[in-house]
Amino acid sequence: MPSTLRVLLIRKLSDFIDGIDLVPFSVGDVVDMPIHEASLLMAEGWAEPVFYQYAAATALKFPSHHVK
């Protein structure tokens, strides 16, 4: 089972949500992040899952120290 989920950031109303640091990311970024954090962002309507393959080359990595 994968430990990350690739999401598209579709909304950013602040730099932090539920303890997740989004400072380095902008709306439109495709980010590989831990499933728990990705699920929270999707539940809040801030992100959508990305299933298309070409995003792999441009996906940003979510640093583990960005969760508080």
C-alpha cells in the first residue's frame, strides 16, 4: 500500500490547516504527501487527488517536517 498520495492544491486560504504547513506550496501545485495529510486537505476542499501519470515529473515532495 502506498504511503503517499499525489494531490492538486486547488485552494489555499491560509498557510496552515489542521497543523499542515502549506507555506512552500501554491494553488495549482501537484504535491506528493502522506495519505493522512492529503485526506485532510481533500476533506476540507483544498485539494483533489491526481491520477494522471504526467504529473509525476512535476510533483513536489511534501517534507515530513511540515506537519505540526
